[in-house]
Amino acid sequence: MRVAQVGGFCIGDSRHRPVVIAGPCAAESLDLCREVARIASAVCASLRMPYVFKASFDKANRTSGTSYRGPGMKVGLEWLAAVKAEFGVPVLTDIHETYQAAPVAEVADIVQIPAFLCRQTDLLVAAARTGRCVNVKKGQFMAPADMAHAVAKIEGEGNRSILLTERGVSFGYHTLVVDMCSLPQMRALGYPVCFDGTHSVQQPSAAGGRSGGMREYVPHLVRAATAVGLDALFLEVHPDPPKGLSDPATMWPLAELEGLLREVAALDDVVKSRVVDGSDRRERGQFSGGSEGE
């Protein structure tokens, strides 16, 4: 499997714990971004988990046209650059239009393709041409294997720094479910995988002009994804989620980030130790095949 170089570490390097990509859904203010980055980076450093700050300068796919979208690209990138300089962490943000790719890549270490736009060829090509790591969120309408086409579009531009993110799939109206098999299925495409623990509990457009969600199930899905095996974990976090200007029903409380990540770190250690132990036993010939008919 290839790895994705981001800052001073690689996503997909099994020698370290999963990379944590965390920040508010929308960039609401520089002070908010700084607060989240300060606390999240400290928590991740204490747990030896590489950290990437994320925030969106424009939420172009809000349910309602009157909902808060963000500060815009110019101001948003200034805030991201300030966070990057002050805390020395890589940053991620998403793009919705091809013209945004180049200026965003001047600041962002990871250029993200939103799930709704993961089939948009021109957008994928523009992101790929920046040379930055491209995080493609799997569409809520797509099978894991179909992400091979998005991968091919990026590879076609000579970019092989790719991250693939699972964020749930539509199940009837206003509901998402997560098939944990999608993580190994996407990894089989040859690139590291990420699990979006907060968007996966979203209830799209279910809260009267905005999306609802079931935040209480974030730990359950995050633990399950970690047990399956992941290279990165995506979480939207906020000091006071109900007062957040975007996705208030699904963002995770910043004060509870450390507790959740401690569980992730512990589970990841167990998963990696089992892989190593199994590998060692196979090398020693201590595994035997089952009898026919078992």
C-alpha cells in the first residue's frame, strides 16, 4: 500500500497510530480555529498520534441557502495559514470549484474532495495537479469499489498521494449507515483509508432546513472502525457543538476529544499487536489449515 506524505509524517505508515484530522466543520472565527488547534494538537501529541487541523472556508452544500457557509476563501485561507504557522501542524480544507485548487494548495497540506463531488472529474484533476495529498470522501451513493475510478483520475495526473474516506452511505431517507467492510475494500485499491466518525452519524436534511444527527453514536462507530483497521480518523470538533454554525448535531465536544482518542489509541495498539503476532506465528509455521468439511 502506498502512503500519503503530509508534513513530517506519512498517512498509512503502520509504525505510528492513526493520524487524527480534527477541527470545526466551518471556520467560524480565527479564535475558534486557534482554540481547537491548540487543544487538539496537545491531546494528539500526548497520545503520539499525528495531527492535522481541518476547517472549511466555505460550506457550499448546506441544506438551506440561508445557512452559514464560512468566511470565504481569502479570509479562510488566512486563518488556516495562521493556525499552521502558530501550531506547526498540517492543515486540511475542502474545495468545491476547480479555480480553488491552486490557491488552496498554497496553504493546505491536504486538499479534500467533498463526498457529493467525488465523481467530478474536473475537480479531481484540479486537486491532483496541485501535487498535494488529495483526500476523497466516498459519496453517500457509492460502493467502496467504485472509488477506483476517482483514484484513477488522480493517478492519471501523476499524483499518488491519496487518502480515501468512508463517511456512511444513504439508507432510505435522512439516514446513513456504515458498512465497515468498506475500509478494507478501499484499502485494497492501494491507498490509506480514513474514517469520518462525525459525518457518519449525520441525518441529512432531517432537522428542518439543516442536517440532524446522532452524536451519541460517534464513539461506537469510531471504536468499530479502529478495530477493523484505519490509517486516519476524521472528526469535526467544537468547544460547544450545539452552538456551532454548521453540523451542530454531529460535531464532537472538544473537551471529550482526549477520552475518545485514548480509546482509539488503545484499540489501535491491540489491532497492530495482533497483526504482528499473527505474522510471527505464520513465519514460525504455527498456523495450520482446517480440515476439509470444517
